[in-house]
Amino acid sequence: MLVRLTFGSLLSAATLILAGPAGAETLNVATAGDQNMVDYVKDYLGPMFEKTHPGVKVVAVGTGPGDAGSQKIYEKLSAQKQAGAAAWDFDVVVAHQKMAGQMVKEGLLDKYRAGIPTGALVTRDTAENALGADVGGFVMPMFHSQTAIAYNADMVKTPPASYSELVEWVKKNPKQFGYNGIKGGMSGVAFVTGWIYAFGGNTDKLLKGPYDETSKAAWDKALADLKDFNRNAVITPGNAGTLDMLNRGEIAMGPVWVDMFYSWQAEGKLPPSMKLKLVAPGMPGQPMYYAIPAKAPQTKLAAEFIALATSPAVQAEGIVKRFNWYPGIDAQHLQGKLEPATWQKLFADITPEDLSSKGKPFPIAPYFNDILESYEKKVAN
């Protein structure tokens, strides 16, 4: 169902009250992710939406962190479809890439994005492709998380701009680069994935498919080179372990999640001398998606809720300022919505153009599994 909205209709209370007595409308939002995702809807988005929608109550429920939380959303919608329910329990769902793609394939989501005013504000391929699944029109990114290389500018005056330059830097500066391999945190997994993008060949096929099991044979040299690279690198205990070692000066450089980096820096756990670099040809990040179930009871309200949640003002205040996440919509649409200091902090090291050109998704699931298995067999042993 395509519901076409305008910003005027979004904000005009007179046109938003549906038929029925006051207090009769409930918008049910189910979100995967940590508790902060539930709190964001319950304490921030919900009250804001209710203020412009008299008589509507937003109810948020969390389904748990990681892909398992999105799996629970999928199972609920799938069961209701199989049962032939006329209306399903959720109006809006927030899910990870993997299960969003599965839900689109199985006809569990509504194709709504073209009908909301913010739908045209996102052009990154993650709005169209979710680990190989075509999700164009069915999802709207809530935010983008991103990995990058953190470095101590007091120790590294000219940081590497690419994976190739990083290889040469590590040879000249042994044991000053650290990452957690593929265990203990996804920043290390992202670094390894970026290595395959840089040196494994045919990145486009890894991102979009089709899957060919024989493709991984072409990674042998890249993996052998990574094993050699590791001799001069430090394997850290995990995401936090990399940040800890950077903070203590035990390493000068390592891959991190950008939001974690800025949160640690804001809390005084990283010195101001720490900077970020998104190296070419790129490193992975991942979004969370807003979606509307195919038989949501409140399709129109759901679309209006997502339009509000992905508006430049809300993305600036809620996503960037509160959580240090990158926005779901293209970052240039937030200019003028953020104080110069906030914009400078988030985009000084990694520009919106960097994100567009070098912010990569993770590969489709079978290639992703192959990368992890190949690392264990040919690099970690």
C-alpha cells in the first residue's frame, strides 16, 4: 500500500486525527537492538509524534539485541501471515539488514518509502540492498553505523589513506596497529572484510551476488598477505580492547566503530588527539531499518511516524546528537540542523562525501560466511 504524504500533512494536526474517539488509536512499534533503541522510541520519538497526533498513543516493545532480535520480529510476522490474520500486531518495525531482506522476500513488508517526503533524502545503496536482498522502497534507514581507522595524531602525522598504504605503514611501524581479528567484536570483522574488498577482487559481486562458491579461491593471495600483515599487528581483545589500547598508547592505530569512538572521547576515555580515517576503497558499516508490516493496522500513521523519525531535524537531534550515529538519510541534508560544533565533531575526520564513496555494506550472507571461515583456516591458524 502506497501512502503519499507531504511535510504539511505530517505536521498538521487537523488532518492527522483519524475517525474514532480520542485515545482510540495505538501505534505499536517493535524494535530490535539494545535497550537504548526502545528508550529512543518510548522517551523521544513517541512523545514527539503524540504531540502532533492528538489521540494517538505510541507503544514501543523491544525484541532483543542483534540479529536475534530481528529474527523474533520476522517470526511473529511470518506466523501471522501463515495464520491468515487480517491485521498484524505491529505497525512499525525496526530491524537489521539480514532479516529485513528476508521479510521483503517473503512478502511481509509494505512498499511505502516512495510515499513519504523523506524517502528521497537517502541515496546510499544500503537503502536498496540489504546483504544481497533487494529492499528498495520497503525500508528507510534509521541510522548508519560505520567502522573506520582510529589513530593517535600525536604519533601518526600522516595517516594511511588506503589499505595499501596501511600495509606499508605497518611494515615500518610494527606492533603499532591493532585489531581484534574476527573474534570479540565486529570492528575486527569489518577490517577483515574491508581487506577482502581491497585485495580480493570483484567487490561488486560480494555485495550484490550472485553467490559462487568458487569465488573464494581468488582470495588466497589476499589472505596470505593478511597473515603476513598480522605478524606486525597486535590482536586486541575486542571492540573495547582496541579502544583501551589506543587510549593507553599501546597501539597508535586500529579499526573502531565510529559511534563508540565518539562516545568514549566525549566521556574522556580517549584523548582529543585521537582522529578517524575512512580508508580506500572503503570499510563496512550497517544500518538499522524502519519498515511497515504488509498488514499493519495503522499503515498511514506508521508512514507518518517514519517520516517524522527520518526528517532532517529529528535525525540531527535524535540520531547524531544523542547517539553519535551517522544519520539514516544522506548527511548533507542535516547541514543547518546541527550546531557547527556538532557537525564539526562528527564530520571533521570523515566527511559526508567519504561516507557516500567509502562507506560499504557487509557482503551478502554466503560470502560473509566464507570470509570468516577463510580467515580461520588461512590466517588465524
